[in-house]
Amino acid sequence: MTSCPKSAAGAGDAKGKRLGRPTIVVDRSRIASLRAQGRGWKAIAREMKLGVGTVLRAAQRAAKPSSENPDEPLLAN
């Protein structure tokens, strides 16, 4: 193997380019309020234009105690 991917990544870093999946911010409070209204996970995901897994993961992270709940953006799968 050659070092082309590393050199390409290094060149991208120098130009400020980011690699990987785009980061999205999920509104966990909106998920909680829709859930409190009795909406299902699929309906919430459809309304927020997210995957069901992303919505479930956000709800699980919101349910954790605050010491285990960093305010980091969720990545869409």
C-alpha cells in the first residue's frame, strides 16, 4: 500500500477540510416533548427527518444522569 490516503488527508487538514459523516445536532427536548404527547418513535423520526435509531439513541442519552450525558452532537447513521 502507498501513503496516498494519508497524504491526501494531510493535505485536506491543511486546507481545513473535514472527513467523515457530517455531524448533526439532535433536539433532544423536542423528542421528549413529542414523546410526552404520545407520538411513536417512527412518527417522531419522520417528523424530524431522522432515522428511528438516531431518535432512540438521543432519547436514551437524554435519560442518562447529567454526569454521563455530555452535550455532544449525535451522528446520524
